[in-house]
Amino acid sequence: MLSDKDQRYIERMKRKIAKKTLIITTTAILVVIGYLFFKLQHIVAKIEVKLLEAGSIAGYADLVTPAKMVVCLKLSPNPSPPVQ
């Protein structure tokens, strides 16, 4: 059998490993959530650009705010000038 000292050492190492595993797992989960949020934000911006382009074609350009026009100009492959 192992001595009492060895058993305590093994338990201490188990706790250390468990703590490091928890930290690594938590970090990985946060990285994945951040990545998914970034991708979702990009998809929403693309949808917004499509809606803005459709709105400017349909004559609803007065609904386009300057901030949305910047998004449209950055993401659109063929940016159109703002409709006055």
C-alpha cells in the first residue's frame, strides 16, 4: 500500500489537474462563443447590406442612416453612392 504522504500527494495532484482542466475547458468554450458571435455579427451585417441595397433600389434611401451607409460601403462588393 501507499503511505499516507503519497496518498495526500496523489490527491493534491488530482486537484491540480482538475483545476487546470477546468481552466482549459472554460477558455475553449469562451473562445468558441466569441468566434460564433463574430460570425453571427458578420452574417447580420451582410443581411443588413442586402436590405439596404434593396431599400435604395426601391426608393427607400431616406431610411439609410450614415452609420448604415458606412457598413454598406465596407461590405458591398460594388458600393453605390448614397441616394440623395
